[in-house]
Amino acid sequence: MSLDPVFDALADPTRRLLLERLAGGEVVTASAMAGELPMSRQAVTTHLALLDRAGLVASERVGREVRYAFRAGPLVEATRWMAEVGDAWDGRLGRLARLLDTSEVSAVDDR
């Protein structure tokens, strides 16, 4: 699974706000969310569609309404990837710090 759509979706503050609202466990419609935000229902629907394509929300048509619910899976994968990258950099920086410490000791010994 590519994480690009997840990070693209999370790059927008409005989409992060919508996710925060949905992360509370509620299943809501675009109309309900638009009523709480300073934007049109169509704008909310556009943002939700992008979140849906990224797998961050699930949509279900119930009659004339489409209801949206939060899906944590892609965030778990993105968090796992960030942790792996962070761990790799922590290791590199730790080795650099040790190298610099031993270089400083060697420089003092050489005087």
C-alpha cells in the first residue's frame, strides 16, 4: 500500500479537522459536518472523497445520504513508517555523536 494518498490527505488542515471529528467514533453525513464548519456541503464532500480514496474514511450510502466513518488502518501504517524512519535516523545520529565524541578525545590526545 502506498502511503502517498494518506500523506496528501493529511497535508490539508481542513481534512485533518474532518478526521478529528470522525475519530470520535461518530458516523456523520457531509451535510451534518458542513453545518458545523464555515464551508459548503459540496466542499466538505470533496474533502471527504479525498479522505475516502486515501482509505482514511469509509463511506456508506443509506437512502439518499452518504455516511462517513473514520478508518484508522492507514494512519497506523503511516505511523509505523514514520517510526521506522525515525529509528533509522536516531541510529545514524547516535553513531555520528559517538564518532564526534571519539574524534574530540583523539584531538585532545594528539596535542
